[in-house]
Amino acid sequence: MRVSALLLLLSAGLLSAVERLDRGVYVQRLSGQRVMVTWRLLPGEPTDTGFLVDRTMLRDGLPSRPTQLTAQPITNATCWVTEAPSDRCHYVVRRADGQGPSGSAEPRDYLAIPLRTPPDYHPGNAAAGDLDGDGQMDIVLKQEQRGFDNSQSGVCPAPTLLQAYRLDGTMLWQIDLGPNIRTGAHYTPFLVYDFDGDGRAEVAVRTAEGTKDGAGKVIGDTDGDGRTNYVNEKTGYILEGPEFLSVFDGQTGAERARVPYIARGKVSDWGDNYGNRVDRFLMAVAYLDGQHPSLVACRGYYALTKLEAWDLADLGLKRRWAFSSADPGNAKYAGQGNHNLAAADVDGDGRDEIVYGACAIDDNGKGLYSTGLGHGDAIHLGDLDPDRPGLELFDIHEEKPCPAGWELRDPATGKLLWGLPTARDTGRGMAADIDPRHRGYEIWAGGGPTGLYDVKSNKISEARPRSCNMCILCDGDLLTELLDGTTIQKWDWQTGETKVLLDTKDQGCVSINSTKANPCLYGDLLGDWREEVLWPTADGKQLRLYATTEPTEHRFTTLLADHVYRLSLAHQNIGYNQPNHVGFYLGAP
């Protein structure tokens, strides 16, 4: 095996240790009597850190003395394949020098997380963070009944819930968002992140009167109008009543802080007069001062656009800045937002910016640029072109016609690197490294021009993957796989066809978000740097975490330590779910 030393070096300057992570040991059953043990290389550990693997056996319910399986320290990978004489084995990973945390796990086909899904509810989007400070990632899961797109009328039959789980299925708390938070993809963005730096993640979400926190406390009649239910009984829209931005304690679910949410004001200012575009919400985490995470709450992107940045402190939430496209000089920022967003230090000044679709907001809350290309559905921010300094951004647009409905741009300046005209709404687009013959990422989309393009704008193939949904790092090479529905697929660049590596539908799993066909969450949650997927079972009784089954010759610090990656994981569930990307080039040389 070999260490990807160059890529490790490139990533070193982008490390951002948010969670105080443990070793993250995971043991995956393989064919026959084999297992693969995987673990984390933690931030700050030398790239050649040696690890030893021990095995214990359960006998009469008690573990045996450990047996060292590795003759020499493993210095060139964070995975190791060995024989498993019994399912009663337990594997321990420790540093050869005795430093740092060790960890252990038992073999499994997948990690089953039992859920307390209420009757007639189904699991939805999830987010991850260390809620209790034990070094393991926990899951906050949205549970919902029937929801509605903002363009659709209809009364939601039951409130949206947020539930917190440890990976062993221990349920920590449940938050009931109440009748005034409508169920749907655009109504309930939420973030799980350590906003105050105490080692435990908080949960941020839009709330209203009727919201009940994890400790049972209800937001009552805050404005004294004698009402706590503002649902229109005919349409289901909620266009009256107070709205709040709340932050909840990650361990208990108790509300810690609350401020008014960005005011809806006049409904028609947001792009229509019936309540569709006024209730388009996004959220993000950004290090606006370069040192501390801020919570960015957003409203609107079809017309009027507003963002507010907040910092969490002992005394509650303090507003850092507010941006509005209605302010003097900001008219060009109206109508430029996506169904998603990205946050990263795009201009290299040590502070994060917000890439809000076709425009960007600087770390100080001032407009950075607007391309004027209009609203879009998909966005990809990362080091897509290794031969160009800095980050690149691939975006697609709904405007029809659009002079650059597919476009690759400099996210710091808005400069168009290249673009392709489109005559229709392009609803799906993807950037991922799937062909080793062409340096950098490949680019394709589900509308407009046909075929597959390299990052320089050259059309390299008439064939392209049918999937334009999500991408994932899950096998042993540096190419990216495709995640769509309940499948993980591999693009065969020699034949121009996709090969299914895993389909969990046969194991009882389902995707979420209707035609968007997403998992609840995916990311580098356990084990080495490859990404795991959380799918729910069809009966809603479990989340199942599926991990890689492939050994690898490459070693990376856990991707959770990469700043761009951690922020993209935080807002993966926002709007139309978008894939994770890292802040360095991770692809075929």
C-alpha cells in the first residue's frame, strides 16, 4: 500500500478540527471469513503514524486477552483486512507509540440504528455532529408525515419532528416543531454544529409558537394576540404569526437561545402573492471572522433575498450582520439564489464567504459579486481543477434561455471560466472525478448540452452517467462513485456505462425526498476517509449505515477535519440535498 502524501500535504492547511473525535473504529464483514478494520487518522497526527490491530474473543460473555494481529505497525493506510474466526471477535486499533486514543468494534454487515419513528411518520433528512462530547458523531433526524412543496396548497396532517440519536440507537431527545412550521423540503432546514466551541454540537432551526423543545417546554403566545396556530385551514399556508431562529442544546434538546427570524413582511415582495417564495429558507455555517463559527439564516432567492449572520455566546444569539437585496446598491443580488448554498473561504483571506447560487456575500455581510445568471438547483464548490489555484464552482441554472446554464466560475470573483448556453430549466448537475484519463473533475448535467465534459470545457464523451444526483467516495481508488436512490454506482470510463456496486433496496432500504431520491445523510462518519451512507428502512424502524467493503492504498486525515468538507456536510440537507466536497484536490492524478 502507499500513502497519498501529496494530497495529504495539500489538505494540511485546510484542517478545521470541529469535533474532538475518537478513533472511529469500524469493522466491515467481507466475503468468506474475512473482515476489514478501518479507523480515523486524526488531525495533527503525522501522516506516517503507525497503528496496531488487536483481537479479543468473547468466551463465556467475557473478552479474552488481546492478541496482536499486526506484526509491524501499519503506516501507509487506515484499513486492514484479516481473517475473522468468529462473529464473537472484537477488534482494537491503537497507535504503536501508545499516544492518542484507541478504539474498538465488532464485525457487522451494516450499522443498524434503531429508531422511534411515530406511527404514520417516516424518516427524512439528517445531520451529524457530536451532541454529547464523547468523540462520536451523533445523528439528528427529521421525522415527518406528508409534506408539501411551497407551490402546493394542503394542510400538513402532523408537525415535523427532530429526533437525536447516538449511533447505538440511544435516543437523546425529540423536538416537536409545532403546527406553524410547515412540512416540506424548503421549510425546515436545520444545522448541527458546535457553535460555541464547548465540544458539543448545538442544533439550529426555524421555530414558531407551538414548538416544543426536548425538555418539554413550549413556545407560547409570544405576541399576546391570543393565538398560537396560524395555519390557513383551506390552503395550509402559514403567512402570519411570529417566526424565530432557535438554538437547542445538543445533549438535552432544551432551547438555549431564540431571536426573531428574518421577517416575512409583504408576501409579494418575495416573488408571488400566495405564499410560495416567501417561505424559501436556507441555512449555513461559516467562519466569518476566520476563527469562530457563525450561523447564517436565509430567506428567499427568487426575488427578494435576505441573509442574517448570528454568533452564539453565553448570553444567547448576537447578530453579526444582515444583508438584503432591497438595500441601496444590492438590487443585482435579487433573484440569484439556489435551492442550496455553499460556504468557504473562496478568496483566500482566511474568512468564509457565502456562495448564494449565482451571487456571493462577503464575510462582512456585503455583496461580493453577482453573475446575473439567476436561480439554480445544484451547486458544487471545491478544488475541481487541480491546475488552477484556489477553488472552483460549478453551478446550473433554471433560467431559459440562459447564456451559461452550465457554468464553471471563480467563486471569489464571479468570473466565468467557461459556460454552455441552455434553452431549458436545467434541474440536475454534477461535478466529480470519474475518468482518470482527464485531469480534474468531470462535469455533466441532466438538461441542456449532452455528453460528458472535462473541467477545461472539452467534451470528452457523448456518453455520460444517467445519475446527476449525489457523489460519494466509497471504494479503494481516488475516483468518485455516484449515489442515487438506494444505489451506489461506478462509472466505467472505458465502456461509457455505469455499474451498480451496491443496491440496498433489496435489503429493505428506501430513499427519501421523493424524486430527489437522497439518503438521509452520507459522509465520512466512521472508519477511514471513505464515506458512509445512512438509508432508512421502508418500515421506518431503522437507519442503516453502510460502509465501504474495499481496501485502499491511500491514507488521508479524516475528511471531517477538512474545512470545506465539514461545512458542506453541515448543510447537506438544506433545500435540495447537495454532495460533499473537500477543499483540496481529491481525485486521480
